[in-house]
Amino acid sequence: MKDYELYGRIKQCVDNNIMVYDEEAILTITKKLIYHMYDVSFDELQKLYIPTDVFPDFDFAQPQYGVEVVRDRRFNYEESEKMIEELGISLPCNKTQLVLGVWGDESLLGAV
């Protein structure tokens, strides 16, 4: 995904004011997070873009619930911090980085 497309999808999510996160996990991509995002997408979530500096608590080489997990440096702490500041958003307590769920032309923003 190109930078402008990624930014556009994140902006779309911010405009829709929906963010999904696992309140029990700190700096970890969990199956619970993927399940929540899958549920919000009405079982259509295809890809989940995650930071490379935050690790899942599962084998991310295999799809989870049919969702491909893609590690992307553009979601690492410094880059997430820049996007959060540029977009003027805040994250839930104990969350510092963004994740992005994608299916078709739709997107869903998550936080870890």
C-alpha cells in the first residue's frame, strides 16, 4: 500500500470516529484485537497492518480468522506518533501505536 493510500485510509477512519483496541493488552497485537476488528468489519476484514516493533502473541505468519497480518514500519512508534499528531487524534489509555484493518475500500483503525 502506497503512503498516500495509507494516509487516506487512516484519515477515513478518523473521520468515521471508530477505533478498536484490546483494553487488556499493552503493546501487543492479540487475537482478541483481531476478533474485535473482524466483528466490526462484519466478518470481511482481509488484512491487518501492524507495527514491526510490536509483536503479536500468536504466530503471525499464519492468517488469523482468515486475516493476513502485515508488519509495516509506517506504524512503528515514531511514525504512529507523527500521524497521531498530524491528525489531531488521541488514543485510549496505555495505547501508543496505530494498526489498520483493511477490506475492499473500507478501513478500520485500531490501537496497541
